[in-house]
Amino acid sequence: MSSKLEQQIEEFLLYLSDIKQLSPHTLSGYRRDLMSLVSFCSQQQIDSAESIHPSHIRQHIGQHHRRGMAGSSIQRSLSAIRSFYQFLGRSYGLRTNPAVGISAPKQARKLPKTLDADQLQQFLTSAKHSPLELRDKAIAELFYSSGLRLSELSQLDISDIDFPAGLVTVLGKGRKTRTLPIGKMALQAIKNWLAVKPEKTADPALFTSLQGSRIKARNIQQRMRKMGYETGMPQNIHPHMLRHSFASHMLESSGDLRAVQELLGHADISTTQIYTHLDFQHLAKVYDQTHPRAKQQTQNKSALSPENDKQQNSGN
């Protein structure tokens, strides 16, 4: 492996951590993608960033594609390489960026899975009252009420909740804070949890284990899956599904894409626009079921079916 290239990558990661203050999760992704580039360069006997050309990047990306890596993951890898070379340009005066102009293979855009209003009512309705169940209900209500990311919710402290105003302040991607409204059902669920929350430690976390330590993101995922199973959900429930449901239902009711973008904390509105596709699917279904011409078209298709042709021919 190229020690010089690895050293430059470590400097870049330190810059992302100390100056850009990216989250550990994001830093881990950058490291994984750039170490993959180092491994490729070692195979090609490339010993420096200056020696990497666009053809090498295409080869590297081609290897990812042949191994079945998703287009979104390949695009993330390209983004990491571009950012790395931008850093080299500022720090070392490197003038070329071999990843510029190279795009990931296109793939079908997967729409996020959501729950409808009836399913959410079933999921969030619970007659159980143990401390853990009250905590899990409060977590689920807050996910759906305010559209939080898993990392945002797991980092919440009690002081982040403004109970009189019904607001929550979260630390999002890029260490940007935003303040969001909390619905009355979620606010009450949080109050119910705090009434039984263990106070064995001085941990300021909003959601803790029964031992009093901050609950981990992985544990939250497991508890949401368990809650979904116990409430008879037809699919595995995960935190991001509740965030997707929040976004889809907000957009369906308001039609205000910019407002939903702000609530979700998306830097780019194109990320939010995927929910317009979900909304269109719903509208298209309503149209097919209710519009007279749509009904007529369906009936015409039925009338032109092979069975009806046979019946008409036999009648003649």
C-alpha cells in the first residue's frame, strides 16, 4: 500500500473530524471508501494521489459495480474521492481531480416504505404500561411526530425538549441544529415515560435503559422491530420507516415541499422530492378508483378481454 496516500487520507479524515466536525458514522463511511481506493492503488502499483488518473477511477468503480455494489454506494464512494482531491488541492496545490465527471451506474430509484394512517394507529396504540413499553411508545411517537433520524433521537437530552412550547431541538447532519414541533400525543407519551424513567445515574439522556444509561441506536432499532411484531404489523418496522411515514403524510396533507424539507433537515430539496413520487402513487390510485373516465377505461379493458371475445363470438 502507498504510505504517502494513506497519510494524506488520514490528514483529510482529521480535517473532516476537527474542522468540518462530521459525525463518527459519516467519518467511518469516508474511511471505508478511501481505504478501498488505497487497496485498488496497491493492486495497480500506484504510489501517490498524483498518479491516479480518471481511467483508474473508472476501473475502481467498475470493480465495485461487478461485485454488485449498489449505485448509491458507488456514488457515495465517488463523492468521498472528489472531496479528498478537493482537500489535496487546497492543502498541496494539486490541480486535477480524477473523479470529476465520472458518475455511478444508474439504478432504479427505490421508494421508501411507509405505513398508512390506519397501520400507524395500530402500531402506536398500546394498552401496556411497563417502563420499557412506555419508553418505546414515547420513542415511536416522537419518530412519527417530528420525523427524526435515528441518530438525532438517540442523542436527545431531556433539556432538548421545551414542554411548554411543544418543541424539540435536535443535532442533525453536519452538526446543524433545528427546532421542530412535537405533537400532543408524542408530548404526552414522553411525559408518561419521564414519570417512570429510572434515575440511577446523572445521565441527561431523554431515553435510557432501565439501568439509567443512554439507550443505543441499535437497541432502538430492535425495540421498534419488537413493537411492530407485537402490534401485528405486516412488515418489519424500523425508525426510518416512521420518518418516511411522517414526511409522506405531511406532504400529502400540505403539499408544501419546502416546509417538509426544513422539517426533515435535508440540505438538498431533491432528497425531499422522492416523497412526491409516493404522493403521486397515492393520487394515481385514487384517480383510477374514482374518476369516471378511468373507470370506463378499466371496463373497456375488461370488455376486450379474450373471454369476452369468445362469448361475443359464440353469441354471433
